[in-house]
Amino acid sequence: MSPDKSLAMLRRFGPLAVLAILLAVALGSGLAGKLSLETLQAQGEALQAFAHEKPVQCAIIFVLVYVATVSVSLPGALILSLSSGFLFGPLGGFLALTGVTGGSTVVYAACRTAFGDFLRQKPGAWLTRIEDGFKADAFSYLLTLRLIPAFPLLLVNVASGLMRIPLRTYLLASVLGMAPSSFIYAGIGSGLGHLFAKGDPVTLATLASPRIYLPIIGLGVLALIPPLWKAARRRRVAPAADVK
């Protein structure tokens, strides 16, 4: 392989390889297991003291940890969003949104660089056909996926990179779509101190409530209405054009 081709391959797959290596290190070192409510409950007082004494430094570290967690696809985004409210109060929602958006953008960019063009060169160009339909209402579809937390964050990030959604559209839809859940989870996290003070184990199941997730799902459904309406109108217009 020529040096130029080797350099091109490095530029193309290098970022994705780095993320894969970091994920392996995180899993092998046990860092992934530390992103839990149990750890937050055990270290809560020390973490809050650090956040109170050095708020700026703590906020920067928190955002970097959140970006790194989402970038390497560790399952800790929800715990970090809860932690943001626990540590920073009302500011936590902004920090959580910054972290999850930053990490998601890293995955989006790595997948867009590595695989987008390769899949378009396959016979049939199936990704191109899917992409053309998705891009017609990319903002609305992505906004819907972001509003409903049930859609895996990693899959949405990867799909957005493969379909080469414009960066501006990706960022705007991601920020608007992930803002409600970021602030809701941060709000829940701000009340964790009272639960921790009781000394009883706190789990995600004890925090789940229809009053929390049903409004978020409702927002996602509302965001999906415009593209569905447009698609229905296109189907009605197409037969009419054929008749003429």
C-alpha cells in the first residue's frame, strides 16, 4: 500500500479506531462499572464538596467526562445527566446537554468519515436511497429521535453519520431534541440528595415514573407529525399528477 493510500486510510478510520481502543480500555479497567447510582450515592458528599469549592473546574471535568462517555459509547449518559443536577443544581441541565451533544457529535463525525462514502459505493446504493428520503425532512426526523429517549443514543449518532446529515442540521436538531430530557433528568438528580440521605439503595427503577417519560414521548410524537403529513400529501399528489 502506498504512503498516500495509507495516510488516507488513517484519516478515514483513525478516529473510529481511537474510539474503539478507548472503549476497550474503559471496559478492561472497570471504569464503565463506576458510572452508577451506587457510586454516586457512595461518593456523593465528596463530589458535592468538590463542586462547591471549585465549581468551574468541576464543571469542566464533568463535561469532559460526559463527552468521553458518549464518544466511546459507555452506558452512562443517564447516570451523568442525573449527576449533573445532583452536583450543579439548575446549571446541571446545560452542562449535561453540552456533554451529550459533544459526545454524540464525535461519534457522528467518526462514522461519517469512516463509512459514509464506502456504503454509497456498494451495488444498488441502498444507503443513498434511504438517505434521499430521510434528508427531505432530516431535521424533523432527527428531532423526533432525540426527543424520545427510548431510541438508543448510539444508533441515532451512527445513523446520522452514515446518512451524512449536514452538521448544522444535526447540531440544531440534537440540541433541541435532547434539551427536554437533559433538564428533566437534571431536575430529578437535584433531588437525589434527599433520597441518599435516607440511606436506602436508590435505583433507576425507583426514579421511573409515567409523569416523567410520558411527556417526553408526547413531544416526540408531536415532532413526527409534520414529516408524516408531508409524506401523506406527496402520496396524494403523485397519483393526481399521473392521471393528468
